[in-house]
Amino acid sequence: RDENGCIEYFPAVDIDADLPPQSLDENVVTIIEKWENLEALRDHLNAPHMLAYKEKVKNIVEDVSLKVLQEA
């Protein structure tokens, strides 16, 4: 949250809630982030520390997906 525009962020993992149609994936970590605006998110994704992080973990990360949402 030290980054400009970052409201909050946290890692989350699946739990076995025994609720259909949930599928449990024990090998997935989801990072939930809330940003003040799209510009702050774009700046974050292109920040030097994020580019260095992506390079550092590229051999252990199998897949990355991004979903940008807004409150309805």
C-alpha cells in the first residue's frame, strides 16, 4: 500500500467450502488488488520493481491472468 493509488492488496488461496460449482485448485494464488484508478494500476504494472519481480519469478509462475473489475 506504499505505492501511489494502491488502496489495498492481498494474496488469497482456494478453500474447500464444499459449495458447487466451486473447483478447488491448491496450486493457485490469487492476488486481489484495489486501485484508485486505471492510471495507478497501469503505473504499478509498469513500475521498475514489478518488471524486476516478473523477471525473478518467471521460472516458477505457470500462468498469469488479469481481470479488471468495477463495482456494479
